[in-house]
Amino acid sequence: MRFARHAIHRSDAEIFAAARRALDRNPRVPAAVRVHVNDGTVMLTGSVRAMWERDAADQTVRGVDGAHGVENDIYVINISDAELETPDE
């Protein structure tokens, strides 16, 4: 998805660093979210446990100056309570 930003030019490396910092500072975004930048477009990948975590990552990188768009390829894994429990030994 493309969006309009101020006419700030930043290299992909600068956008990556700013996006990674923003994600790392947001406690709602799991560390498993990965970021890549190609021609000013921020691409998010990885998996999260809830849609709100996916949305938090998306909204966080939309605020990065110089980014031209965001492709959010994060997927939500539905884990049942039984799968979260540690098996008895």
C-alpha cells in the first residue's frame, strides 16, 4: 500500500534503521517482526499471535519519515491454550 509522505529523501538503509528503532521501541510489537526496505517501501514479515500486534507494527512504520509505503506480510498464528501449555514430564 502506498501513501503520501513529506518530500524527505532517505536511503533504504536510513529508512530501515528508523523503522527497526520504531518497532523495537513499541512494546506492542513482538521482536519476531522483521523489517526490510526496498526503494523506500517498508516490508514487514514474520508472525504474531494477535491481529492487534500486526496492526501495531503496521501503524508504527507508517510514521517513519522517507518511507513511501508499507507492505504488511505479517501473519497471525492462532495458538490454542492447549498448545501453550507445557507437557507434563
